[in-house]
Amino acid sequence: MVSIYDIKPKFQQCLLPVLHLLHRAQITANQITLTAIVLSFIIGAAFWHADSNPWLFLALPIGLFIRMALNALDGMMARTYNQQSKLGEVLNEVGDIISDWVIFLPLLKFFPEQLYLVVGFLSLSILSEFAGLLGKAIANERCYDGPMGKSDRAFVVGACGLALFLDWPITAYGFWIFLTVNSLLMLSIFFRIRRALQSASG
């Protein structure tokens, strides 16, 4: 199914000059991963306080784009310059889950009428990453299947941040937004588990 993840190879190609620049500066893959985690806490804090300063809503579209670039760069750095490690793998997977949680948590504040759907979004986001890791655990293949992966979620939340900054009445459509996103997340979880089982069975 169509996902923003499909454009990842072209996105990585655009990041190659940045990758080589970081390597010349002796920046490691793990340092990039840790930077992405710290950035996520800054984005989450800015989002939480955006009701007092609307400019902080821009932390979502801008910050999430930078985080997406960092998430691509750490993997590229590890593969290109032989920096792959078990620690890096743990930092990457756990960091993604923590980062999503701290960035998405303020949605509870700005979409209070969709409390249960937002809680569902937070829970399903974590579950989808767990489903992706199942492939790694049982078939040594990380699964990224489905229409609502990490990049897709970042795009949706970033778009919400931009709409809130522009004072568009996006909260009035919160029910349909999160109902749709949660449905796509459940599809992603199903596809990832199915792929993991298929890979395990050969």
C-alpha cells in the first residue's frame, strides 16, 4: 500500500551531502540517533506550550521534518561507514517509540473531545512499531508494511500543527482524522504481522 516510506530512497539520496559532511565532522550514527531523541523532547515541549504562543505549533512540521532526516541519516551513517551495532539498534528502536510518545502526547491537550481516539492513536503507534519488530525477532527482517508508518504519522501530526498555527478549525474534524489514522494503523499492524509470519515460514 502507498506510504511516505516509499519515497525514502530518494529522500536518502538528497541527504548524501549532509551524510558526508557529518562523517567528516566525526559525528557517529549513535550520536545522530541521540540527537533525534533530544529533538523529540524539544518538539513535544514546544507543542505542549503552543496554546500560549501559536508560533510554537511550527515546531511540529519543521521539527518532525528534521527528525525524519535524522532518522534516515543515522541508518545511512551506520551502513555506509560500518558503524552498525547492537547498541545502535536498541537506541534506534526504543528512541523511535519514546520520541513518538513525547511528540504525540500533547494531542490530548488540543483534541480533548477525541480523548479516546487520541489515546488509541498513541497506543496503536507503539503497537505498530512492536509489530514491525516481530519480523526482526522471528524472521530477522524488520517489517515496514502498511499505510500508516512512522513517516506517515509524522506527516499527519505535522499537518495538524501547521493547521493549528494557521488557526484553521482542524479540531472540528478531529473525530474523522483520528478515526481514519487509527484504522490505517490497524491495517499496518495486520500487514506487518502477516509479513513477519510469511517471512518466518519461508
